[in-house]
Amino acid sequence: MAQGSDDLLSTSQIKDWRSIVTLIVFVLTNIIVLFPFHIPIFVPRKLSDLFLDALGALRIIPKRQYRSPPLAEDDDNGKIKPWVRLNFPMNFVTAPFIADLFLLAILAIGRQEVHDGTIGADNISPIDVMVFFITLAYIAISIDASGLIRYLAFKVLEWGGSFGHRLFFYLYAFFFVLGSFVGNDPIILSGTAFLAYMTRVSRNIIHPRAWIHSQFAIANVASAILVSSNPTNLVLAGAFNIKFIHYTANMIVPVVATAIILFPFLLYFVFANPDLIPFEIQMHELPEDVKAKKPVNPNIPHSRGRTDADESDLANNEKGQLLSLEEIMNPFLDKRGAAFGTLIMAATLITVLTLNATSAKSGAHPVFWVTLPAAFVMFCWDLGFGWYYRKETREIARKGRQEFETARTERIFRQAEETRRSPAAETQLQDSTDCEKNSSTPKLDSTEIQPQDLSFMNSLREKSILEQPSTSYPPERLFVSTSKVDVEKRHQKSLPSIQQPRGPATLMSLGQDALRWCQETFPTAATVVLHLPFALVPFAFCMFVLVQGLVTKGWVPVFAYGWDHWVNKTGTIGAIGGMAFLSVVLCNFAGTNIGTTILLCRIIQSWQEIHQRSGIPISDRTFWATVYSMALGVNYGAFSSAFSASLAGLLWRDILAKKHIHVGSMEFFRVNIPIILITMIVGCTVLVGEVYIIRKETPYEM
């Protein structure tokens, strides 16, 4: 139920129940994006088993005897639960989509809102933005997959040496310069892991807080310079017909000034603690034999062999530190891939900037006309080199997979032995005896053994039973009642021969085989595709539709009239300060910085329309002050108070968690508040001076 264009500034229908529901749904959706959760759905076990058996009969998934049962299948008394719990995720992907479906169902939005939110309206074309961003992201992540960023970071580490403050500056400058060209995502993908390893192998960096938070902040500051570095910049430039070169010319001075002033603030105020940034960094030494080893390509599955299976165990011990040191001091670099990717990226950016600068407003072509062919060329390069070296990469993967399986088997035996020797072993033995009639699986510690290991462990147990002479113990007690010598004997016999039963081929197994074949044959291409931010696409489209619903239901005009009143009272300086504050705050409460950009662009467009109809023009100085202060806010807002202020923040948190560095929400908030304050104050102050120097009070012309 879309309105005509003449009524787009009407606020009369905000009292309609559909308009009220639309606003409520928008607010709830953003709260869910900020605080994701799971909805438990309980399904009768018989119905669940019937459904899974049907899928098994159709050869879509393995049949029941070949599936690994979940560990939490039994009640405390050993009985099978009558219900199966399914967890439906409510997050930044599902929540906006469900919100759109709900609004469509109650006729709060209709065909026009969906069209404008996907195909585009008012100079914002979501499809163009998403295709451009995904294709350019492929090139950037391919450069990262070549090992170039980690290799350059290693060189920076060498230049910095053991001087802590100098190394901090070198890494800070490196991430800023590189992030200005390739954007924040590749910096976060590779730089975060690098810093996690570097701080782990240092003897006197007590906590990695200073290094990881500084990297995250400066990567997002740098992403404000080029339109191509962040999808928020793409939305903003498209909404106001800003040529890419003009955008960079207006943003580079505030951003560079921010980076210059932020560094001493971080070093001497926020992280002024020798435990965080020591004056002299003491690094562990890499043995000569390890230095002489050929670096292994981390894109190849199981390229590190048995260490992949024990990564969690190696997080903080000496062996783990050696592995971490090897990751940063002996990095892999695909020189051909890095050189070709850099060439493609440079040619793409230069072409995009040139065409965008020389094209007239009415005759401009979508920028993805350049990035899509470039990404295709890069993809063909990755496929070609993968195929050329397929024998070598497959052999590395095969050997690594064998070592991985051996290590996993050893871990299972070790956990079983630890369970047998634990103080609660006798109690566990008694519990196992009491439950023999109801269960044939030993009650090992569920926190130690993963679900995918259970059926494999059962097969080990069955093989052990066959290899042992009969005893008076029930089969369920073999793991916990056998002596250490017997366990080791069975262990050595079982390692080369035990294989988890797989059963007939299914659609699921064929898909897994196909994925593994692609990863082993085309490691770079597969890695890049798996790291592409595809989740951004449905999220962005759904947010565009939601915001378009606010437009047609009168809420965006209400916000626009409120903004107009604020600017009339406070002038250009108030416009800069107000928009900077709004954009940073809304990044945390309006569907990340992408959702914030979409909403604020629509509000400013409605503000333009208000003045066009009233005949009172907005001054050129005030208008561009508003637009570029929003550009600062939506980029800097990524490191403000919540991880969900940007998708980059969620990625950053997950990468750190995988490297055993857990950053809590309160720590993220506490550390970033002074950083966002100083960056926004500096950026906005410089922007005030800039607009008063180069902009006039003449009427703004669209």
C-alpha cells in the first residue's frame, strides 16, 4: 500500500495503526540485531525421527545408523527425551526478513516498498551497491588469501624490532594506509589473527587489548576515505549523487587528521600501561629448523596436520606459542597471486574513480560494470593456479587429514583415560552400571567430547571390545575400567585402522565431498568465496525495505521535520554536531552502520524535499556539512558501544574468539567510549573548518 509521490512528506497517517505497527516492528528488529538470541522449538521425537528417516530414505542425509546422536539426548535418569529441541536463530539475517514478511502480511507495506527497497528509488540502488561491494570484496579478500597482508605485517614487525612504541606506531600506520585502499574487512580478517598470535608469543604483553582495539578503530577510520572501502559510503554517495573523487577530496582531511591525533591519544592516555604496550617487547625466538621450513599455505584444509585437532589445547602452552610464532615469523606468501591481485585492485579502483569523475550525473553507469569483470578475472586466476598446482595441494591436504584424524583419535583416548583417572570415576562407574539397562553409551564428560566424536568413539569402543578377551565387566565400562597399559595397546592398534562408518552416499555427503574437493583443488578461490560477506546481502535488502516502509508510512518525514527544526535553531555547526551524534548512536541501535546510513539518507532526502517545496533553500555549506558529518559518524560508529554497530565488529569478535581472546560487551564499551569521543571531536572540528573554508552560504543545488 504505497503512497503517491505527492504524499511522501505527509505525516497525517502516522496515527494509523499500520504506521504505528511499522515503527514498532522497525524498533524491535533493530533491538534483535543488537541482542540476537535463539527461539527454542520443541518437536515430538517421533515426528522428528520420522522426518529424519524420510530424509534418510531419500538419500538426502545419512540413515539413522550412520548419524551421530546428540550428546544431550538423554534425561538425567537415562531415559530418552520425548521432545527434540530446535533452536531458531533470531539475528541480523532472520529478524529483518521476518519483519518484512510480517509487514507484508498485515498490508503495512506492499509491492512498491519492496520494489524501492530492492531495485531502488531516489538515487539509492541496493542491487548496484551490493554487487559492487561483493565483487570488490572478492578482489580484496583474494589479496588477503595470498598472504600479502600477513607478510607485510611480518615485515612491519621486523622494522619495529623490540621497541614497543615504535612497533605500535608502525602497525598503526600500516593498518591505516592499507585499510584506506582495501577497506576494513581484509584488515580485520588477517590483521586480527596476526595481532592475536603476536601478543601471544610476547613474554611481556600481558593483555592484547591495546593492539586489537587500536587495529579495529584505525581500520574503520581508514575505511571512510574511499567510497569503495565500505558499503555505507556506497549508499551515501549514491543517495546524493556524489562523485567518488569529490567524496574522497572532502573526507581525506578530517580522516587523516583523526588518525594523526588519535595515535598519541591511544599511546599515552587510553593504553598508557607498560603491560599493554611495553617499552621493549620480549619475543620468543623461532628455532632455526622452523625458520628453514617452507611456509605452509593456510588455505589448504588440514595443512597444519595434527595441530588443527589440538588447537584449543595448544592455546597457552609452549607448543602452542611455537606454532603461533611460526604463523607470524614464517608467513606464507603466494607472490604471483599477491602481485596479480594488487594489479587488478589498483586498475579497478583507478578505472572506477576515472569513469565516475568523467561521467555526467544523468549518464553515469553502475560502478559494478567495472568491478564485476575485474572480480571474474581474479576468480579465473585463482581457479587456474589452483588447478595447475592441484597435485601438490591435494597431497598436502591428504597427509594433513591423516595426521588430523590420528590426533583426533589420540585426543579421544586421552579424554577417556582422564575420565577414568578422575576423582569422580568411581561415581561414574556406578552411574554407568545403574544405567546399563537404559543406555549402551558410557557417560563421558560432555564438555570434553564433541558431538561429532561420539559415533567415532563408539566405533573405537566396539573395536576395542572385539580385540579384548572376554571379561566380567560390561562393555559400557571398558573405557573406564581398563588399565593404562591396555588402553595404550588398543590405542596403537586402533589408530591406523579405525574409520567412522559412513554408509551409502547421500546428497549431504556428496556436498561435503564436493566442498572438500574444491578446497583441496582450488584452495584460494574456495577460501575467498567462504569469506565473502554474503550475509550482508539479505540483511541490506531487508533493511532497505523496512526503511522504505517508514518513508511511506510518514515516519521518515516526521524525523525530517524534526531535523529541519534542529538545523534552523543551531545552524551549520549544530548540523555537524547533531548528525555526528545521531549517526554514531544509531549505529548501535538502528541495524548496524548500514541500517543507519539507509535511514539517515532517507531523512536527509526528505529534508531536501521539504525545502524544495517551501521555496527556502538549504545553504550549500549546511547541506554538505550534514552529509559529510554523517559519513564520519557511520564509519567511526563501528567502534563505539556495541559489536553489532557494524558487521565488521561481529567478524572481529568471532575471529578473536577463535584465537582464544574473548572480548566482553562491557570491555568493548569501556575501551571504545574514549576512542569514539576523541575521533568524532577531531573529525567534526576539522570538518567545521573545512566547510567554512571551501563552502559558501549560497543555496544548495541538487
